Amino acid sequence: MNMNSNFDKKNPFVVPDGYFEDFAAKMASMTQISMPSIPWYRKTKSWIAVAALLSGVLIGAKLLMPTEINTQIAAMKPTVEESYILNQIDESNLVSCSNSAEELANLDE
């Protein structure tokens, strides 16, 4: 038995008379909704956030930098033993040692 034979082949849906005559005008009027004006500060909110973030990073780095430099300078100060050795060395010996080191470097080339 064929199931399609039980149903009528006629389309039960009907389009109202004159529906498509002014359809385009109705759709155009419905889609022409004016958008509200967005204030400038809402448009630039993300740029303001990026600028604030970068400012915070730069200020934080600036505040931390002197501490790191002072730490490095303190680490560079000679210890008591190094100060003693440096005081015992004659400066003329240092100059002659550096000259002889340069002469040795020139001989290697």
C-alpha cells in the first residue's frame, strides 16, 4: 500500500492577496533602523586599557631598576681580601703586565 495515496497533493498554504506587492517597501522600512551614536570614549576603551597597561609596566620597571643597579654595584665592591691585594700591587706593575699581555696577544696573531 502506498502512503502517499492517503494525502491530497494540493498545497494547503495560501499567500494573502497583495502580499508581495509592497513587500520590498515594508522590508526596507523595517531594516532602516538608525544606530545610536557611540561616544568616543567607548570606541577607544581598548586603546585606553592598552595605554594604561603599558604605563604601569614602564613605571614599575622604572621603580625597580634603581634597586637592581644598586644591587649590582654592591656586588661589584671588592671584598676585604681583594682590597688588600689591590692595595699591595704597584700601579706601574699593572701597566707593564697589561703591556706584556698585549705584546703576547700580538705575537699569537
